Amino acid sequence: MDIARYSIDKPVNIWLMVVILLLGGVLAMSKIGRLEDPAFTIKQVKVYTNYPGASAEKVEREVTERLEIAIQQMPQLKEVTSVSSPGLSEITVEVKSTYDSNLLPQIWDELRKRLRDTASSLPTGAQNPVVFDDFGDVYGLYYALSAPDFDTRELREFARIIRRDLLTTEGVAKVNVTGVQKEQIVAYINPYQLAGLGISFPDLASLFEDNLRPFNGGRIKVDEKNVRLIVERAPDRLEEISNLSVVVPGTNRSLRVADIATLKLEPADIQPVHVRYNGEEALTLSVSALTDVNIVDVGERVNAKVEKLLQELPVGITLTPIYDQASVVDESVTGFINNLVMSVAVVTLTLCLFMGWRSGVVVGSVLLVTVLGTILIMWLMDIQLQRISLGAMVIAMGMLVDNAIVVAEGMMLRMATGSTAKESASFIVKRTQWPLLGATVIGIAAFSGIGLSNDATGEFLYSLFAVVLVSLMISWVLAVTLVPVLGAYFYRKGIGQSTGNELSASQRWFKRALLGALKLRWVTIGALFVITIVAYGSFGMVKQGFFPPSNAPLFFVHYWGPQDRDIRATEVIAKEAEARILGMENVTAVTTFIGQGADRFTLTYAPKSANENYAFFMVRANELDNIPAIQSALSSKLTDLDFDASFYMERMQFGPGSGAKLEARFSGPDTEVLRELADEAKALLFADGQVKDVRHNWREKGFAINTQFDNYNAGIAGVSHSDFSQTIQYASSGVQLGTVQDGDYAYNIIAKMGKAEDTELQSIRESQVWSTQQRQYVPFTQVSQGLELMTEEMRIHRRDRVRTITVEAEPGDDETAAKALARIRPLIEDIELPAGYSLEWGGEFESSSDAQKALGAGLPAGFLVMFIISVLLFGHARQPLIIWLVVPMAIVGVVSGLLGTDMPFGFMSLLGFLSLFGMLIKNAIVLIEEIDLQIEEGLAIRQAIVDATISRVRPVSLAAVTTILGMAPLLFDAFFADMAVTIMGGLAFATVLTLIAVPVLYSLLFKVSYRKS
């Protein structure tokens, strides 16, 4: 079919397509979803199982091990890791990346079924496993609620009101409140009075259970109506509890609770988490949006609702954004759109400058339609505007104009010789449509590794492949349809005197250089071979990376105290650290979390689980560039705050993956041997002097006091383990007697020893233990062999059911993780491992390897498609051989660009390198196809090589220039900077390869000599 002639004959059809793409693109721009980063599924859940009173080793042996055995039978499982700590088993289950997110609910249901079946075999006292499958939920709208003039209960009530109203906001999925200070009703009881009366803890617990549950008063019939009878409760819960009566055993008299206990409503001793914002007590409200909405619109509605609520609530309440994904997305998308508009403008102006205003308008118009058409298809494919998809459009910019340039220039030159627009368009489109299509498919196939990658990184970058696919195919369709129509309007027919063979000064200069290279083809090939070998050799000098730090002006400070540190002591240190951070110049805000990490406010942040010795500081700087100086100054300011603890800093990252950048994992059966191996590795890292923040994830052992229950004497006295345990709790942290509900808040009722003259240890020694069987109190010393101080493991980590200790560190300030790993890896691998122990590397090395492995799994298919197309286009072996001989030489420009700019070769650089292959192959195909066509038309092969190459100088050069200039805005984006350098440097040299190496190799393989004039 003569596509060009059809387009010019029936332009209405073409204009209809253009109008659909333009109007559809404008409509899609207003409706398309907007995100900060592309969504990728966190295919993990947490399984928590409480086993109160058990040591970490007992939890590991009796709970974690049994649950892991059940979990490991799941065929979907990729990895299971666990942490066993005193009283708690925490298991992380990750499924294989090949499972689609739509299948995850079904997989988690299967997990729950397996856990339910296993729960019956767990030891007595172990609670049922609880699965948290919202572990990966992202709360992109994150607020700090503070009210310095109000108490804890009032702050909690304000949070409840705000949460209730935010949940009714359109587009909001969940609202989570963190930092609510727990309160409890404490009954302070004199132990001697209790023992004298013979009242036991079971008696008190039964009293509260019988009187504090809801009561059903029944119903009666009154005048044909059903009337419910209510047993009313006292409005004052403390008064209600105080007036409860307990019968004194062996007598007929009763006592009120107030007669034997002093009741107080007070904060819980051990709070699960403390939250502070800029030095004030606070709560956080984290809002997650539905998956199919525009986060910017949701953010606007939520902020409007917040402003309205604050006007209705008392003065003195502030709700400050900690992280506002809506504004970040709006700013990011606006910035990218500006970059996109700038790229289109730069490309159009460049074309106007080098091809004349007519060609500039033609190609620029096609580029605009392509961009808007791509946005329309993205909207229909449910691909949001986010960092990756918008960046892909800029990346594809050069390839988008390449098709249009080839057709537009060929049509313009043909018309200059006197041919009509229809004849010129028909001739050039027939001549180039299939080579251009093949080259376009090859350009798409270069990104196929991303589209076929099935890991988190591939899912994160999928929109890059999808957008390149859509935009390049649209560009080809418009090049063979719209360009002929626009060319017929804008180009002027020549008078037939021009042959189109007149060369400009630059073309004459290039012709001399080309003939020189053809005459000295062996020298040229040798030179190219040498610099290619040098480039591959120099690649080791290029810094290696994975994903760069985020461009958000945020960084994190992690504090880890000794593992057995009480959260109240952690709070004291955290407050002082917070004050020092706030005192730093250029720090605008600090949000402090004591006892656990923040909610997952962005996909790339992995929150830390609850830990009393942990504090997390989210620090906002006034400018991104000030973060390194702040971090450097903080290192010395925080170190002397707690010499028994460790502070380490972390930048927000782009892309999936978090945690330490350097990780060495030792696995084996014995905890002491693992600790020795970890200590040896830590000593080597400390001796290195450059890596920093060295630690391991088992941390220190903790102290414990064994109360040594005497089974023999306890049996004689009729004291059970439960009786003994209750006494220990009563003399220390308190015994829970029940709960009382007040609205949506539940207060625990705790019995504590009211006599405080002695230390807690002395109180335990002098306490009285209730004997359930004898119904009397027995001295503690009669049923205990004494108190013994001991050490125990506090955190036992396992990986796929094997105990694993991970030594973690961060690279030095001026080096990448890859450079640091290359230096320390041989030292740590020289550590002699006992039989049954192994070492493997994690951190950025593992994340990068997994991503590249997943990418590499799809690359062979992509390269096979590229190779097959290159063979099918020519039907011969030598032409494709020329192309594939040139491809490896592209590394010269890549290495030169990265070394010249001191940029790392990260994952995005790898993608840029692959796209470079597509650009190079595309240009080479069109050039070789032109040589073959000229030969078929009767031109001598020696002349065809030269003439075809010269005819491609301007299209190839313009495509390269426009791509390089279109990439320029990405140099200022941290995420795309190394990719932009890779493509810009590589394409600059690839242009030389196309215009010099391809004709030289063609002459060599077809045995065409230029020695003779």
C-alpha cells in the first residue's frame, strides 16, 4: 500500500487521527493519575505471634521454627526471614516476584489457613499468629498533630475527630493514628493488707470480669411494644471500679475496692511509641489514598478538610505536613512537564536552525502530536504521570523525531529537484517505511529487558518500557502519514534545476574525512578497536551504583541503644538528640519516633518494627544541597551523646530497596560462633577506616533475672507457675486484672504493689505468693531458689530457617557502595568459616544483582528480536554483521561521559546503555538500507557508500543533537542524571560510529577498495 499517497489524497482521515490524538491528549492530561513514583507491590507480610514470658531462644524453638516449617511448604514462597525476641516471634514472608499483585490476597488467605492449622500445635501460652498484610500500604499524606496547651486525652480526642472526618473524604482509603499515649487504671494495693485479708489476684480478676462486662437487663412488653431493660452503669469509671465489692474469704463481710486499693488513672509505664514534632509531643495522622485516584486531587481535598476542621477545633491545635506526597507529585509532575515542554521547544528550534523553519514546523508538529497521543494511550492503559513515565518521554525524544526527520528531509530534498509533494512523499516513504519500522521495533526491543523483568525493580520501571513502546510506534505511524500531509502544505516544489547533489561546506569537509577513513580503513578499524578496548579497560574506573539518593530535602537519623535499654531511657536520649538536630543550621523540621519507625510514607521507605531501644528522626533541610554538610556536622554532635549506642544517617532513596548498603550475612547453627564471626568482620570494617556506621543486627545480649521457680517446694505449698508469675508481675510491672471500655478507648486495669519503700528486687524477695490450692499466701523465698542475674539473646534472626547474623555498614562519604565492597570483600571472605557456616553478601550488592539478573533474564529475548529483525530487513548476513560489530563500540562514549562528569554507572545508566544500542542500530539500519537501495538503483558500490553516508549526515546528526539537547534537562534530576550522561556521551560517539565505522566496515566486508582514485 502507498501510505504516503493515501495520506495526501485523503488528508481528512489523517487530520481526524491528529484531532483525536490532540484533544484526547489534552483531556487525558487533566484526568490522568499522578504519582510521585510508579507503584510497585511490596510482596511481603508480617506474621506476629506473642508468647509472653518466653525467652528469645524458647520463642525461636517452640514458635518461630514451627510456623516457618508450615510457611516454607507454600509453593509461592520466595524467602522467609524471622526475628525471635523475648515474648514475640516476628516472621516476614515474601512471595516470588512472578506473582501478580491481584493474586496476593489469595496467597495471604492460604498463608492464614496454614497458620491456623499450625496454631493448635503451638505451646500453651502462645497466642494465635496474626498476619499483617497491609505491611506495604503507603501513607503518602503524613501529618503531625500537636496541641501543647492540651492534655493527652484531649489530644487523643482531637485525633479521633480528625481521623473520623478524613475517612469520609473522597479518595481516602485509610487513616492511621500513631503515637497515642496509652493510659491505664492502676490499683495500688498494700501487699500485707491483701495477704492479711486472704484476697487473691484470681478473686480480684473475677470481680472485675463479673462487673465490667456489658449487662443484659432483658425485655418486657408494654402496650404492644418491645421495651429493652437497661442495667445502667456509672458515668465515672473510676468511681464505678472503686465501689465494686469483694467478699473477704471465710467471713460474711465485704469490702469495697477503694478500701483495699488506691485507684489512679495514669499513663502506662511502657508506651509502645512516642512521637514528637519539633520538640513537642505529637501524634501522626497518616493518610493513604485509593489506588485508582489522582493523589494530587486527594491531597487538595484532604488539605481543604483539614483547614475546615482546624477552624472548628479549639485554638492551639496544629496539623503540620511531615510529608505531603500530593504537593511533591504536583511539583514533580509540573517540573517534568516543564522539562518536556522545554525539550520539545529545544528540539523544534534546533530543527528550525539546521533544517529551516519549514522542516522545524513539520517535525515539531509531529513531535507535539506524538507526545499528546502518548499521554492519551497512557491514560487508557492506566499508566500514571510519574517520575519514570515522564522521564521515558524525554528519553524517547530523540528517537521520536528520528523517523520524522528521515521522511521530512527526504521529501524536502526530493521536492527540491522538481518532484511533486505526492511523488516525493510516496518515493521516500516507500523507500524508508520498513527500515524505519524495523529500526523502531529494535529501539523498543532494547528496553524489553525492563518490560520482561519480573522483580520489584522491573515492576518499578515498567512504565519506562511501556511509554517508549507507545511513543515510538506513534512516531512511526505519524512519520509515514502526517509528515507527507504537512510536507505537502509547507514544502515548495523546486524548478527542476537542482539535482539535490550540491554539498554544503560541512558536508564537503565530512566527505574528505570519510574518504580518508575509507582509504585507511584498516587504520580506522584498528583505531576504533583500540579505543574500544581502552574504554572497556577503563570501565573499572567508573563508579558503580544502584539507585541514587532522592531529591527530597529529607534524610533520616537512626539511633540504636543497647538492646536491653528501656524505652523511657531511649526517650531521654532521643529528646537530647532531637534538640541538637533542631539546633543545626539549615534544619527546618524534625519528626521523632521513639520505639519504632515512621509509617511507610513512601514506597521506598521500609519502616522499622517496634523496638524499645530504637529512635528514628526524620530531618527536613531547607535545601537539598545542605544535607551533606548537616550530616557531617551531626556525626560529631551525636556521637558523644551516648557512647553505648550508635547513630547512623541515611538518605532517602529512589527506587526499591532499603536498609544498609553493605551487608555481610553469616549463617550457621550456633549463636556464639555467629557472634564471633560478626565481631571479626566488624573489626575488619573498623580497621578499614573509610566505611562507617558499622553494626550487626543481633545487637548486644540483654540482662535477665531468673527467679528460679522451685518446683518441689512449690508443689508442696500448692503454688502453681501461674500463681508465681502473677506475684512477680505484681511486684514489678503490675498484674492486669481486666479492661474497661470508655467510648472507643480501652483502659487496662493494673494491680501494683502500693508499698514503695523497698527496691523492686527487694519487693520481689519479700513478696507473698498466693497458693490457689491451699488458698493462702506463701513467702516468695519458700518457692524460689533465689534471684540469678544472667545474659540472654534478645534478637535471634533467621533466614530461610537458618540462624543468620548480618554485619551492616555504610560506604564512606565520597565513595559508592560498590567501591567500598570491592575493597572490603576480599578481607571478609578471608575469614575462616567453621564447618556448617556460610557467608553471603546482601545490601546494595544483592539488590543490584537481583535487579540486573531479572533484567538480564529478559534481555536475550530482546536482543534475539533485534537480531532477527536486522537479518530479515536485509535478507543477507553481512549487513547485520556490520551493525552488530559496531554496537560494542558504543561503550567509548559512555565511559568518556561518565568519567568526565564523575557520575556512577547505576541501574538507570544500564537502561540508558541499552537504549543507546537501539538508537545506534536504528541509525545503522537506515544508512545500510540507503546504501543497498542506491546500489540497486544502479549506482556503483564505491559511490553508493559515500553518497548514502553523506545523505544521512544531516538526519543522523540532527537526531543525535536533538536527543542530546532533549536530555539536557534531565541532567538536573538526580534520578535520571547518570542515564542522561550515558545516553548523551554514548550517542555523541555513536554518531561517529554510524557515519564512519559503518561505511568503513561495509567497504571492508564487501571488499570495496578506495586506494585508487
